[in-house]
Amino acid sequence: MSTEVATLSTPAKATLFALAKSGSLAGAVCEDSKLYLWSLPEGRLVRTIDVRGRSVDLIAMSEDGAWIAAGDHAGGYTVWVTGTGARQMQIALRYQF
């Protein structure tokens, strides 16, 4: 049986979701082109990251919730520090025949 830990409010429909293995942080990309981060279990919004101009297809979070990454099918990936929202790195994976 599952237990609800928090109710997370979003201003737009969520399309992707990630949860730190530690259970301390949750993240979601919404249709308003923003990545939202909440502290758990209180469900308090702690950070908003603008991902406008990208077609984000996946997100992943480090086990401790310190980093969150977003990627697209074109091979573009960005990693942010969740505590500050600072972009840590950008990676481009390009398929070559």
C-alpha cells in the first residue's frame, strides 16, 4: 500500500517527474517550460528553472538531490545544482555514422 507524502501544486500540467532517492527533493517539468523543485515531505517549492526553448524529454536527479539533469532527443543535456539553480554543465551527444 502506498502512502501520500506530499501534494505538489503546479501552475501548469506536469509532463515529467523525478524524485531523489533520498526522498528529500522532487522535480517536475511542466507545460509552461519550467522545471520546478520541491523539498519533501513538506512540499515547499524551493526553485524554478526556466527551460524555455528546449523540448525536454527526460529528467533525472542525483540520489542525494544535489543535481538535476534535463535532456532532449536531439542529444542536448543540461545539469543544474538544485540548491542554487546554477547551470553546472551542458553536454551535447551527437550520433555519427
